[in-house]
Amino acid sequence: MEQGEAPRRLPLPVAHPEVYAAVIDEPNLDFIMVMEDLAARGCDPRDSTRPLTADQAASGLRGLARLRSAFWGGRFDDHPGLGWVQPFVAWQNMGHGIPRALRKAGDTIAPEVRALTREKLVEDLWTRYIGTLAHGPRTLLHGDPHIGNTYVLPGGGVGFLDRQVLRRGNWSLDVGYFLQGALTVEDRRASEADLLEEYRNALDVPSGERPTRDDAWLRYRASAAHGLAVWLATFSHDAWQRDEVCLALVQRYAAAYLDFDTPAAIDALT
């Protein structure tokens, strides 16, 4: 970029808010951002206490598929302005408060989940799952597309905000993290197979690089380790999110973890 030239914005093929200005204080890990008022546009920001419907989740998945397709594999390298985007890797000191979160959740989650130790969930399962994100075609990841970072548009479509965890890696992280937390457990169980197929078919990628049905399902099963570890860690810190928001997500990811036999899926991938 020439001196004095304004940075060019990269169009993203998914609904997102307009950002007018952003100032980043890297030494202090702080920032300020001026963004459009979504409510003034008739949008409806969501959190876990107000889950999406299956149709709304399908809209979100189609948006994620468009975004993944635009930056899939070698297409990512066609955008040199994204050279700063780092791969998604396991971060250190993750989840030291998980035992407290498990006690807080109590019998609202299954005994098999309550019996997990931080070492098993984080040091073993979560860390191994995150390692799989370097395998297969990599793409641009939102990195944090839980339901609290979504909003419903007036026409029923779904948009995404808060891209602070933007990374590069395997598509499964975003899809599993979004879908398993955005729907009630009952709605997820009833619709996830069809929704995952809708996502897979919406990918506009070379046929040889499109994940097969079996590979997509395996990676989706494994991804529950991420949501469960992240939201138990969040639940352990009272100031990060409201307890009712955290508990709903812990319950959803815990149910997915058991439904999918996530440890076996991670073993199959690693």
C-alpha cells in the first residue's frame, strides 16, 4: 500500500454491521469501535436465552458457507491483505476455572460431563481438536460465532458481528460452535443432519476439496469439545457473561458432547 493510501476494505459475503472507525491500543490490549446501530435497522441481536429457529440457523450457515467459499484453500492466498491472519491454535492457560464452572452447573448437566477434569477436557480433548484445524483445506474463520455474536435481520436472515478472534483454519470450528449453541438441544437434534448437509452443499469449492458427508459429520462431532471448554471457562468467571447466558450454552454443548461421543470423534481425527 502506498504511503497516504487508505486501506482497502475487503468485502465479506455474509451479513455484518458497518464499522465506521476502529482504534486499537495494542500495548494495552484495548480498542474502541464506532459501529452502526443494528436496532435502528430493525435487527434483533440474540443471545443463548433467545435461541434461533432451524430456519434462522440455516440462514446463518449459508452465510458462513459463502464466507468459507470465498477464502477456501488457495483462494485465501489471493488476498495478500490477509497475510496478518494467524492460524487458530490452542491458547495457553485455558480454563483453569472449569472445576468451579462444573460445580455451578451441578445436576443441570449429565454426570459424565460433571466428571470431566480440566486436564482431560482442555489439555487432552480440546487441545487435540484445535490441532486438527490445521488439516484439510483452510479458510477464513470468524473464530467466535456463538449466538451472542449473531443478530436476526428483518427478513429472517442471520448476521454475525465481533470478529476479534478472526483466524485461519478448518471450517468445522465455526460451524459446530455456531450450530450447537444457537439452537435448543431438541431443535439441534431434530435438524442438525439436514442443516449440516445444507452447509456442505452451499460450499462453492472445488469438488475434490468439498468435505464428504462422513468427514463433515466426524469433524462436526469433534467440534463440541471447543464449545464445551470455552463456555465452561466463561461460566467460571462471573464478570464475563451473565450466568443464565453461560449456563444455557454449557448445557447445549454438554448435550452435544455426549450425543456425538466427542472423545471418539477426536480420536478418529488424531
